[in-house]
Amino acid sequence: MFKPILSPASGKLRVLGYCSGSGNTLWKAYELQKQLEQTAEGSPFEIIGIFADNPESKAVAAANANGIPCAAIDIRSFYAEHGAPLKDREVRAEFDREALALVEPFRADMILLAGYVWATTDVVLDRYTVVNVHPADLAVTDDEGHRLLAGANGIKAAFRHNMDYLRASSHIATKELDAGPLLVRSPKVAVDYSLFDDEELQFRHYLKLVNEQARLVGARTVLELALGNFAYDEENRLCHQGTPAPTGLCIESWEDSL
């Protein structure tokens, strides 16, 4: 017997975007939703709202332009009012409580993080299934199973290990950073170390390429979850369409993946 990660109470999977900056990962999913709505089957999911940490962000402007409900709290003003630095976890938990109170009326089934990864607290993780997209291949581990490319600098970590390719990957967010079950991994982005003498230019070049993959990964992840393709078996192993998938669904070509 399989238990889907998400089982919408009725109809479409209701997706809430937690956005910082442009929220482009979410808007790629919204683009996919609109494409699917033009098919006979329709879209199995719907972007029903966003929360943003900056009321003046591009994500808020995009939500307003598309008629998507939006809630926002200026995170920097919030911290300044509490006299705390942005790394203060207790203040962040209070921020998250206020954010959840604003988005509760949206009745979301899940949250997709779109540039909103760095400090989400248990307040959010205990309430919703939260999906994060990481700009590196979280399936890469050391001999003890630790994810070598976890954390804020996954691409630079891949460079340090002289990896010849990069991937973006999505996972269920948990209380341990970048440690949740893997869902979707993008096609390879080949690395040519001879292209750049400047490390920062090299990083920015490949960050752009991986971010392009990450947006596609986010959209595909939402679709797979909405279709019920990811589920846990009786041994609590993550499966994709009934087959154990300990490193998620690895896509080698977007064109051949559907």
C-alpha cells in the first residue's frame, strides 16, 4: 500500500508560493499550470497565493499582474522593529507565525519555496509540506551518506570537488538543512573549468544555468506531487510511480521526460 506525499482534500493541489525577490521558480510552475489548462485533462494543480518578505518585490508585482492573492511582510522592517539581526531565529519564528496567520485563508495544500530558503523555521515546516529547490545535486554524498553539496554554496562546493557537471534538485524541506527526501533532479549542466580564469565569473555563469534548470525542476515537482506520483511504501521508502526512488526522479532530458 502506498501513501502519497500529498492528497488534496478535493480537486486540484493548492500551491502557495513563499517568494523572495522575483519568485521565478513559482512563476515557472504557474506557466506550466496555464499550459496544462489548455489541454483536455486540465491542470492538476493551481497556484492559489503567495507570501513575500518584501511588499515591493517583483514577486508581489507579478502576483498582482496575474490576479493571484498576495500577502507580504517586510522582513527587514520586522527585524528592525524587534532590534534583532536577520540571523535571530526566535524573531524569525515570530515572523513566520505572523506570515502563517496571513496565508491561512488561502487554504494551501503545500508551499513551494521560491528564493525563500535561508531561514524558514519549524513554525512553517510543522504546518505545511514544504518543497525546496536547491541549486546543486543533493544526491551527491560522501562515504557516510552526508550530502556534499548541501547548504548555501552548493555550486561552489561542486567546484571544490572538481565535479564535471551540476544539477538542480528538489526535496521536501525538513528541520535539517537540505536533508529531506529528494524529489526531482534536473538534467546535467556540464562544467568546463577552462572557460574562466576568474572564480566569481565562473560561479555567476553556472549559477545562471543551474537556476534555469531549478525553475523547471520546481514546476515539474509540483506536477509530480499533484499527480500523486510520489508516495511512501509500507517501509516508509519514497517511491515514484510505485518504484523505490531513494534519489528522486532523475531527468536526463526535459524533452524525453514526459
